[in-house]
Amino acid sequence: MILAGGQGSRLYPLTAKRAKPAVPFGAKYRIIDFVLNNFVNSGIYSIYVLTQFKAQSLTEHIQRYWRFGAFLEDHFILLVPAQMYRYEELGPVWYRGTADAIYQNLHLVQNHAPEAVAVFGGDHIFKMNIMHMVEYHLEKRADVTIAAYPVPLAEASRFGVLQVDPEWRITEFQEKPKEPRPIPNRPDWALASMGNYIFRTEALFELLEADAKDTTSSHDFGKDVIPRALKEGYRVYAYDFRRNPIPGQEGENTYWRDVGTLDAYFEASMDLVKVVPEFDLFNPEWPLRTANLFSPPAKFVHETGERVGRALNSLLAGGVIVSGGTVRESVLFRRVRVNSYSLVERSVLFDDVEVGRYCRIRNAIIDKNVKIPPHTEIGYDLEQDRARGFTVTPEGVVVVPKGYRF
């Protein structure tokens, strides 16, 4: 069960017309693709994706490009929109929280009678062999297993923070605490919940049914269900994400990014253009599938004086044309065109962006279908960028909304 219904308000304006999991990432993917690839690469093929806010582009993406075919009943990726399935019990309400989203769809779990249920978020960038976590969950005879990851103590207030015993059984859980407790003997680090869970099926039903009856609950896994499980003596374990083995990848599996803010999204995008990126898109033993739109190859033209088409330390999707301009440390999606004498550096350009001649763009995210006139500068005068109506983040990244007209 993949939770993909979040508004993603901190990613606005990228989420002005799309759900957070549908936001493009990495030149050709959408954020939802990474968790879907994790399940499929792990051999888990029975997947429900729960949607709610601004789900149209997410729905089209999954319906068109994530299909197994019609011959195997247990191989499916199905969308589950909020549909008030428990109307008689709850009244006219949509999903009231992450736990309630699963509660309103427990009938889907019943249809398959599984031994365990994975509940994952749909909006993080990471690789995970989920079957390794399932094996750990079964080995521990756990009721609930939570994927855990160490984060700097200064950032831990954004997450659920865990305390564990030597066997990694969770002894304490704090949801987004103002003063998070550090890992013992590591005072600058805290153990954070990744928001990815494996439940013993019976425990999931018991906990969600109790939560639904609690009129004081916010019906959230982190705020309500996990604390209830600990209070009532369920066997709740943490799974060390760094132990997770990815075929074809050497060393610990340490890359996990919650791209919940514009600055975090931009930083994760810049991670991809490093000479040796920590998050590898090119591992053939862990393929990353997405929409196959049959784009033509990328093209670089002109080599006359200063009019040279080139891209340095960058990711370019199919259909990109760099026509006498320079692209440096940037991510360009499909059919982007950079015209002569222009410079694009440390920027992310979504599908069908056209950069006119003599433009200078830096530290920017430019959403789809934006045509930038010649001689335009973005990212050099932040007050001018704000005056145009662009969003400027605390770290100085300029975000141009979809379809903006100059």
C-alpha cells in the first residue's frame, strides 16, 4: 500500500497542479517511480497506490506506464482514489490521515489475505530491497517493523524519532519532537523513522480499528498508531536501512531524501549531477523504470567561436537540444531547448522549456512549458525575480511556475 495522496504544500508551486508524488525528478522520472521500482525490483507485484489531492497527472502516469498485463491476477499496480468507502460508518469524509487512508481500504487487504502488509510513502527518493526488510520482520516475529535511518540531530524534529534496545526493538517513539533524543553515544545524531512500515496483517487490522474508534486521534501512523502499538505491548522493531543490500551497489545503502521542500528537492537534484553521485541512476542490476515516451536523442549543435553547444556535469533527457548554449551542473527534462549564447547552470528545467538567446539562468527550477525570452536573467537579481511573481526559497533557489508567460 503506497500512500500517494499528500498535498505537498511546501513544494508549491511545483504542486500547484499535481500531487507531490507526481512531481518530475531526475530528467525523466516522477517521484512516485522510485518507490514503485523498489517494490517491483524486490519481487512484490501486488501494489495499491492511494491517491487524493490533485491526482490527475499521477493517475495518468501510472495507468499509462505502469502495467503488468492482464494474465496474472496477483500482478497489479492499481490506483485507489479517496471514495468514502466507509460512508455509513464515518460519514462524508475523505482520508483523514495516513492511517485512515489504509483503514478505509482494509477490504482490499482482506481480498488477498496476506501474511504481512507493507505501507510505504510515495514521495521519497531512495532504493530499497523491501524483501530484505520483510525477512527481518518475519525473523523478529514483529507486529510492526519501521525502516529507520540516522539523521543529524539538528534536522530530527522533522521526523519521528526512535529509541531502540540492543535487539533493535523500539522502546520509545517521538513524533516530530522539539527536543529529539540522540542515539546513545552519538550525541549529534538521531534515529529517524522513514515512514515505511511492515505490519503483521492481524496487528494492522487491530491497530487501525482501534484508531478509527478514537475520537481524539488524528489518524496518523506516526502521531497515533505507532505510539498506540508501543503502549499496548505490540512487538515493534526498527529496521536499519543502512543494512539494506542493493544488487550491483557497493557499500552501505545510505541515500534517502525526503524532497518535501523546494530546497530539499533542489539539493537532491544537484546530487544527481556530481561526478560520482551517491544515488546511482545507472545501475543495471537495479533498473529504474518510468514512462517510455520514445523521445529522440539529445542533440548538441554549433561549434563556432563562442557559439558552442555543450553540457558539462549534467543530466539530459531525450529530445533535448543544446543549440550553441552552455549547460553546466543542471538537470534538463524532455524536449528542453537552450539557444545560442545562453548559460544554464545549477538549474532544473522541466519538459518543453525553451531558453532564448543570450539568457543567463542559475539556481533555478523552471516548470513545464515555459518559454524564456532572449536576454532574460533568472537567479541573478532575486528582488527582480520576486517582482515577477517567482518563488524564491530560503536558500535562494528561484522557482518559475508551470506555463509562466513573460
